[in-house]
Amino acid sequence: MANRTGMNRRAVPVVWVGLGLCLAVCPAAAGPKADLLLEKYAAVAEKIRVAGLRDETAFRMLEELTAKAGPRLTGSPAAARAVDLTRTMMADMGLETWLEPIMVQNWARGVEEARVMGSGPAGQAEPLRITALGWSVPTADSGLTAPVVEVRSFEELEKLKTPVKGKIVFFNRRMDPALMDTFWAYGEAAQFRVRGAAEAAKAGAAAVLVRSATMRTDGYPHTGMVQYDPQVPRIPAAAVATADADRLSGRLRRGESLSVFLRLGCRNNPPVPSSNVVGQIRGAERPDEIILLGGHLDSWDLGTGAHDDGAGCVQAMEAARLIKDLGLKPARTIRVVLFMNEEFGSSGGRDYAAAARRKAEKHLAAMESDRGGFLPLGFGIGGPPAVFEKLKAWEPLLRPSGILWVRPGGGGSDIGPLAASGTIPMAFIPDAQKYFDVHHSALDVLNSVHPRELELGAVILAIMAYGLAEEGI
Ligand SMILES: [Zn+2]
């Protein structure tokens, strides 16, 4: 203990000297452009942060969105309520608002039920906690019962000695906990959710169960979209909670041959009209040049989409509110776009970029927040390397609000189509260690969001949006 105390005594002054040096040296080290930006915008960046942290308005907006609209499945009445609600919220802030009509999918969840047959200690069925994947076709009304076969990869599926025709394929791939970047681990595991049904159907399977994409072991199934292959039959697809996936896997590995009963009542209904929601502060000098802030308004239906992507929507709205309430009059337009239909293939982002009125506009940059409302960590900037070099000069202005780094690479599914036509895509990157605990599950609700962490994301977006609206790119 004495030794540790001694180390701490030595460490404290070193830390403080380090911080002091950084304050004195970092801006100069970042180059003359960074110096100028810091001189010009440090005071306003601080005002934005102080106002944000004092008010925590982003969280109040999220409370309203999740309470009044609720789970906002694309094409649902709740998603329609969210359109009206967020437009009103932005109009009340004094933003110029409008709706851009689009058509969206209209998949509806129905009854969902699964059990391992005749398998409990007294021979009774053992329930499995499952949820249908978005776009899944239903089972017959009476459900289906079939032997279950576990695989951990597509290669394993291909090499199976026993045919899977008529069986349920159980993709039990874990998210790799050794990866620091949880999005990488998610990408690797989620391919079985996305493509599993199509691959299993090629081998003649009757249905698929997919291990939920989370590193937690618990009883909450995580949904998400399944993608069918038009060349093979569409088979029912459901996610199973990780605790139940482990239990099922354990028994299969002990050599039990098990059958699962699965019943899904989901329906793919015809597309319905919906909207992207837009609110903006018109630029005082160059109104046709736009800095876009966005998130997606639709969500999955198991929770209330508080992190995914209620957080991104309220952060974009809150950034605009902070700029407006501080009386700032940006030279270029700052536009908030709440995209619809991201979870069912991002058609809202594509339709926004393709709309006829875009021809008269020039989107300089687009920032998307769709990685949860957690503590800000970094900021990604896409586009050509020369643009990154230039925009990296903003880093010292973001640091006091918690951003640790600015790196090349940015964007997201909704702003991808704009980026394809030359807009610089950017992404605010929060700490995602906890994101997949709640993502697409019943745990994605308001109390999983922290008001200060959420607000700091809005602050970062407001500083970047205002700065770029003043300086251009
Ligand atoms: Zn999302």
C-alpha cells in the first residue's frame, strides 16, 4: 500500500504538468489554422457547452419522443406520431420545418413463440425467448416443429454431414469479446442474422434461429433485419436470447437430438406513405450551402428506440436549438434531417438525396449520430485526405467537450447517398462498449440513456455545425 501511495504522490504533479503543457502547446502543435479557429471560436464553443450541460434539453426531448410516440417501427402509427411530434418540436424552437413524403415498408410483428419440445426434466417443453427478425415471413398459423441443427459459420453449414432439409438451422455465432471495437464484433456476428435465412434456405431448411447480437448473456432477444435471396424460398427467421442460445447449444453438444416448435405471426403488409422530417436555421449569407445534422426517426419495436436512434434525433435537434437560443446567426444553413426507414434498408436517406429540391442545394457536410447516446469519444471525417487535413484543425475546439480524437473516416447509412455525390460525411463517435447490450432489444429505453452523456453529443454536433456553417469547408 505504501508503495502505491508513493506512486500516486509522484503521479499527481506529472498529470497536472501534462495538462498544463497540453493547454499551452496543443493548439500551436495543431498548426496555424487551428490557432486561428481556436481564437475565433473557443468562446462560442464554451457557451454552447455550458448552455447544453445546464439545460440537458436533449434528454427532455428524448423523454417526450419515447413517451408520446413510443416504439417507432417504420410504417406504424407510432412512427407517424413521431413525424408530427418532432416537426412540432422543431417548429416550437423557431426552426423552419417541412416534411418530405416517402413510401416505406410496413412489416408488423405478431404472435411469437418458441420452445424446445418435450425436453424439460419431466419431459415438458422448455420455452425459448425469441423475437422475429424484421421482414421475416410468418410460420403457418399453427407453427412448425422441426429438429434443430447448430452451426457457428456458413462454412460449417456447408460441411454438415447430415442434411438440414426441413430442419431449423440455429446460427450460434457469438460477438467476439476480444475486439475493442464493438461495431466490428457486431458486423461479424450480425451477418448470420442478415444472411442466415437465405443461406439455410439454399440447403432446404424450414426456418432459422439466430443468436442475438450482444455480448451480454441474458434473456432479451435482439431483433434486426433479415435479407432474403429472391432465388430461394423465404423461411421464417427469429433471434434467440443469448442465455437461451447457450442452454440450447449446451444440450445439443451433449448429444441430445432436439426439436423446436416455432410460431411467428409477423406480416409484410403493402408499403405506406411516411416522411423524412426537416428543420433548419436558414443561413444568413449563403442559404443554399447546407451543413446537415441527422439521425433516424424510425426504430425497432421491442424497446422505445431511445439510443437507436432517438438519441441521434434529439442530439441533432438539440444542436440546432443551442445555436438558435444562443442567438447565433450562421452564414450557411444548418439543417436537421430526421430520416425515416433506416432499419428496413435506409430508403429515407436515399430518397432524401434523390429528391428534386436537392438540385438547387449544396450540402457541404453531413453529420450523422447513430451509434447510441453515449459519452463522446471521437469524431470521424470522411471524404478526400486533403479535406481531412483541413478539418482536423477543429479538433482543439472539440477537446474541451470530451472529444479525444479526430480521425479520417466518417458517415453512416442515412448520409451515405449524399456522400456519394460529394458531400463530406462525418460521424460523431461515442463510446460504444455498452451499445450492443441494448441495441434492437427491449432494453433500448429511456433509462438506459444518461442525460449528460447524451447532451455532450449534441454539444459536439452544435460546435462542429456552427463552425462549419461559418467557415465552410
Ligand atoms: Zn440506428
